[in-house]
Amino acid sequence: MQRVLITGAAGNIGGVLRAGLGGVYPALRLSDIKPLGAARAGEELVQADLRDLAEVEAVMAGVDAVVHLGGVSVEDAWAPIHEVNIIGCYHVFEAARRQGVKRVVFASSNHVIGYHRRSGRIDDTAMFRPDSRYGLSKLFGEGLGRLYADKHGIACVALRIGSFQPKPKDLRMLSTWISHRDMVRLVRRALEAEGVHFEIVYGVSANDRNWWDNPGAARIGYAPQDNAEDHAEEILSQMAPEDEPEIERTFHGGPFCAMEFSGDPSKIA
Ligand code: 15L
């Protein structure tokens, strides 16, 4: 692994990976539509707009693997989701194919399976249940990963990231939190694990209250070290389970499930 590209490198996860992967690979190419500051040793900075296939293809030249973080990272109107998370994500996989990139690590999200009930555990084979336009766009990205793995032999690890925060901030995050350190560990394994074709791995720390069985983590050798339970006392002193509104506390996706909700929860088995 000589050169690794990170898209969306100016974002929260991008900043942590920039620091955590610095010096791990001979060259780290960082790309974003936003400014990236000054290049540090071993870094190549390239501004690119995911909506422009030619620009995406240019940043992909000479790259061994890409960590695709770029895009809209919360619920939004259809236009930005469509332009950046759907069309832009297609550009990333297609540019990777054209430039002979061997692996894509795709930042997917737990919001692909948001409408599963918290009363049940799920794993990487659970039926998709997107809870938002954002979650739907991440499902599309996972589909692209599967297509480009099967049709073109590009290895793909789709990371269904939980809640990436310095520390868990509420009750839900006692289950969904991934620490900064564990994110770096996870992405390293996703880049370096051998024998990968297509994997879905939940991006979560070793939380006692975790809802997701994670066989893909074992397959790529991801062993998280942090546990949200270390922060449980503090969080439980600030909020009780019934403080979470009903729709939020019923489903994995929490607030994303409650946004714009006009359905019948009893029908969401
Ligand atoms: C995500 O996928 C989002 O990018 C982030 O903003 C959080 O909402 C996170 O999921 C979460 O579920 O906590």
C-alpha cells in the first residue's frame, strides 16, 4: 500500500484519519472541496468536487486504495443528497475502476438499517431499513461497492459507522459510539486485511450495550479497544431512557427515524 486517498478529508473523520494514518503509508493523498490547510510530510493535498467525474478521476491517479468519506453526512434535502452522495459516490467507484484502484473503503452508516427495532439484535445480513434520504444514499453506496467488487474485482469494505464522537453524548451512543482511536484501527484493518472481496463491518467500539453482531469485524481483524460504558454513569445521571422521544428510543437510527415521521410504528415490525 503505497498511496492511500481520503475523500472528504476536511471533515471530522477525515481530520482524525489524517492524524492517525500520517506516516503509516508512504503517501497520503487528501482531497476535499473545502480547504485542507498546509501539507504535512507525506501528504498530497488535492481540491476536488465529487460532482465532477473528471476531477475525481484526476485525484484517483496512482492511488492503491481510497477511503471514501466525502459527501453529506446528515439528513438533508434530496438535491444535495442526490448530487453528492448518489452521483458523487458513483463517480468515486467509477473513477477507481478507470484508474485501477484495488480497494475502496466506503463510509456507510448505521442509518442504512435505522428502522430495525432496538429490542432485537441484528448483524451485517439484516434487511436494509433506511431511516432517511441520507441512509438511503448510504445503501446506494453499499450497492455500488457490491457491484464493483463482483463485476470489476475492486475489494470493498463498507463501514456502517455508528456515532463518531470524542466521547458518547447520550443514551443511544452508549450503544452506537465509535471512538477516534477505534476509527483509526478500523480503517487500517479495512485497508490492510487480506482476502477481502466485499464486507460490511459495523463501525462501533467494544460497547457493552452494542446492538450489532459484527462478524465482518473478525474477518478483517478489527478489534475495538474502547467501551462507551466507561461514560455510562455520567450520561445516566443526566438522562433517563424515557427522556428519549418514543420513535427515537424504539429504533436503531434514533433521531433520524423521528425526523419527518408520519408512519405507523406498529407496522414497522
Ligand atoms: C451518521 O451516519 C451521521 O453522519 C452522524 O451525523 C450521526 O448522526 C451518526 O450517524 C449517528 O447515528 O449517531
